[in-house]
Amino acid sequence: MMNKTLTTLQKKIHSDLKNIYNSGPTSLVETFNYVISGKGKRIRPILTLLTSKSLFGNYEKSYNAALAVEILHNFTLVHDDIMDNDSLRHGKKTVHEKWDIPTAILIGDAMLAKSINILSESKYSDKLIKSFNSALLSVCEGQALDKEFEIKQNVTEKEYFMMIEKKTSYLIAMSIELGALAYDYPLKDTKKLFNFGLCIGKAFQIQDDFLEIMSSSKIMKKSLNSDVLLGKKTYPIILCNKKDKNFIKKIIKKHKKAEQIISKIRKFIIDNDLDVKITNTVEKLYKEGISHIKKIDFKSNELLNFINKIKIREK
Amino acid sequence: MMNKTLTTLQKKIHSDLKNIYNSGPTSLVETFNYVISGKGKRIRPILTLLTSKSLFGNYEKSYNAALAVEILHNFTLVHDDIMDNDSLRHGKKTVHEKWDIPTAILIGDAMLAKSINILSESKYSDKLIKSFNSALLSVCEGQALDKEFEIKQNVTEKEYFMMIEKKTSYLIAMSIELGALAYDYPLKDTKKLFNFGLCIGKAFQIQDDFLEIMSSSKIMKKSLNSDVLLGKKTYPIILCNKKDKNFIKKIIKKHKKAEQIISKIRKFIIDNDLDVKITNTVEKLYKEGISHIKKIDFKSNELLNFINKIKIREK
């Protein structure tokens, strides 16, 4: 997925994250460094940096904010993994699996504190923190809806879009927003970038839902299938339910093995052209996103090229 | 413990906390309001308000910060209760006990977001958030040490003091500090108030440790005894270990029932005059605290009177 510039950026972020938390209680320092050593794609901080680069030709002023964004994202992963009882993340044991739940709760809290700490020492910290904190609350609310939907039978497409907007898109939009706010970019244009991010974020989440159900666990490097069995309302599942409200229930009852269940769902998706519908929805969201920023005066195309790489990703 | 003014203040805080989170995912709104309806003494927000009142004659400008402090404190309680596996808090079921661990993790995170949100809309938000966030990181580190000490045999008094400074005192000191910062009080004098708070906070924690082991569970309205069995290194336990490093180990091995164990520890404390040593340490810390603020020009005595009430409390 990555060309040379992006790989360099990933490595720089990766290496600088290692310098963030080196003195403190051993249990926190060790866990922090375990989490940030995960093989994440660093999409969110790269969005921050490339937004700055595309608008202002450099990213010096937003670099710390980008690190804060990546730490916030990892905080959400650590806590979500406990809540969803996931045992693998990027091919590595999750924190609560390697240590225990108390350790995972605490390192999440400390990561959040560290990320705000970084922002509070930046220029325009008040604007950065306001944006950052809105995203934090939004992520919590999105996760709450995601959990509520697990036990809710009929989740509509509209409800699903509201949930992923809060759970995923807001953080993506904020990552882009910080790349502009760190340079005191006009609020009106910053808002356009934010709305662009909301659309991209939704497209991104739907692609993730789709890839997760259509790919093998080998490609995704995480334990698959748990989402369906947990009752998670992903976009493909919602479309299956819309087509036949008893289908998922029936096949979960009929088949014992997760791999069989997924295989039946895949077939149902293809037989009913739901894959076409999903691909069209993603395409529409990317177009809608681009429409928000058509009047933005970019100096270069790094941000848009990167978005395009995300769009055509296969894992 | 409370006179009329304090009861009025408690009621006002209690009632205003109820207006903070009323629209959002049902699972979060419901849990938030359950947590903030607990019968807490509201010591921290009262410290913020009385600091302002004593310095400036009113507390209008620090009122929101006081609410944020109380929400932060409750966030730490919700997450700590999971980590310590506590089932009761102020006579009510803890969140993870009434709902489940995912709900308790998530409401904690959301409470934190809400508290920062309140601060970010205040005047001098940059200073307030910096102070607030330092306390947040400190609380996490203190909790990490507290957990590390559970499995550490020889915890020294010095290590204990470092742990409670981070876990308890920092938040108390920050509560006082915000009452000054919200009025843009000179930093040099604010620092004195902060150092006063650190001493008071340590005294407060030692008293809590002592009351917890010496009182019946009826007075404390929480399940007692779990701390000793968890291996928690409270001040009385550290002093027992210092007197006889095998004492605690022996009685835990010998006696099956928690109540018997506590009763033996109580006897050991009294027989060895450890209660006198504890009372003296508390007294010394209050005196040291007062010495930091002897040159502060207070308009009234509300803050010091309140500290005195905390000092002579019996639960």
C-alpha cells in the first residue's frame, strides 16, 4: 500500500512514539511501549501530516498533534479490545490478553493523559484540545452505540451511519482538522476539511467491515468472525438483515463453526449483489467527501493521493 | 461532618452534575447519571470552590472547573473499582457489578471526555487543562504503583508516600489549584496552594487507610477488608510490616475469615502504638501543609475551616 515517502513517515512516527513514555511506573512504561510498537498503518497521524503538507508545504507545526492522534487511536483500540474480548491485534496479543484487564484499562487511561499532555504543550493548544476532545467523546458514544446495537435486532442503515460517524469518522475528520488547526488555518475552510474527513471516515469503516468479512484471517492478521458471532451490526450484516431479516439468525443456528457461518454470509452477499451495493456506497462517500474540499487551495496532492491509497487498499 | 453552607454546596453540585449529560446513547447517559448520583462527599469540588471563595470572595469563575474535578474523580473511582474488583461504593453497586466491565470502562472514558469538555469551554482553559491533565497522568501512575505494590513484599514508607502523592494528593492539590487558576491568580502563590494541597492530600489518604482498617464496614458504607487480602500496601500495613515483616503473612495464613484477620491487625496496631505513630504523621502533614500557605492573603477562612473538618472526620 505504501510508497517510499509514506514508509519513511511511518518509520519516523513509529520511532518518535518510542520516546514519549520512558520514565514512570515500570508497568505503564512497558505496556505503553508494547502498544505503540504494534504494526498499525499510522493512517491517522499521516492524515494530519499530509493535510499540513498539502496546505502549507510542511508539517513541523502539526507533528506533535499527529503523535497525539496516534496515541489516542491506540487508547481506543486497547479499551475496545477489552470490551469486544479480542485476543489479537496486528498479529500480536492484545494488552488484556498478554497482561490482564486492570493493566489494559490503566494503560489506556494513561495513554489518553499522555496524548492530551502533548497537545497542551503545542501552539494553539486550546483549539487543538477542543477538537481532540470532541473526537474523544464522539468515539465513546460511537462505541456505546456499537455495543447497544449488538443486542438490537433491527438496526437501520441510518442508525448504522450515525454509529460509524461517531465511532470512526469523527476521529479521522479530527486527524485532518488538526493538520489545519496547528497552522491557525481559517475556521471556515477547516470545517470543510473536517466534513471531507467525516465522509472519508465512513467510507473507510464500510470498507473495513467489507474486507473483514470477505478476506481470510491471514490477510487481515487478526482473529476474524468474532464480530458476526458477537452480534456486531456491520454494514454487510445490516444489508443481509434488510434482504432477509432471519438469514443471519438461521445460519448461526444451523452452523457450528465460525468459518462455515462466514462462508455462507459471503455467498449470500454475492448472490444478492450486496457487494455491488457496498462498493457503490463507498464510491459515493468518497465523491461526497471530495465535493466538500473542491474550493480548498492545496499546494500539493499528498493528502489526496494518500486518501486514494486508502480507498484502493486490500487489507 | 457538614454544616449548613457545606450541605447547600453539596446539594448544588449534586444537582448541577445531573444536568451535564442528558443527550447521547442511552447506555452512557443512564450510567453517567447513576455514577454521579452516588453519595460522595464532594470534597474535591468543594476544595476548588472554597479556595476561590477564600481568595476572591466568590466562586463563580471556578464553578465549572469544580464540576469537572468531581467528574474526573468519579471516572477514577469507576475504573479503580474494576481494577480492584470492588462491588460496593457509597453503599451502591459499582458500575461493573450493576452492568458489566465494558460498560464501566466506557462510561469512565466518556466521563473523562465530559470533564475536559467543561474545562475547554472555561476562561483560562489552557492553564486549567494543563493542571487537570497533569493530575490525570499522576492518578494513573499512582494507581499503577498501587497495583505494583500489591505483589511487592517490602514497600518502604518512602515508596508509599510517592505512591499516595501520585494517586491521591495530586488530585486534591489540583482541585485547590483550579480554584486559583480560574481567577488567573499569580503562579507563584498558586504553587504554594498546590504544595499545601499535596500535604493535605497525603494526610487525607493516610487517614482513609487508617479509618478503613479501624472502622466497621457499617460506618464506611463499603465492603472492607478486601484491601488487606488483595495485598494492598496501606500505611497501617506498611507499619505492621516494618515492625514484623512476617506478621501479615502469618495471620492471613492462620485465619480464614477476613473479619478475624482485620481484628488481629487492629490489635497489633494498638499493641505496638502504631495508631499513635499514624496520628502523629497525619498531624505533621497538616502542619507542613499550613506552613506552605502562611503568606497567602486569604479574605476568609472557609477553605481552612473545611480542611479542619476533613481532618477531624470519622468516616
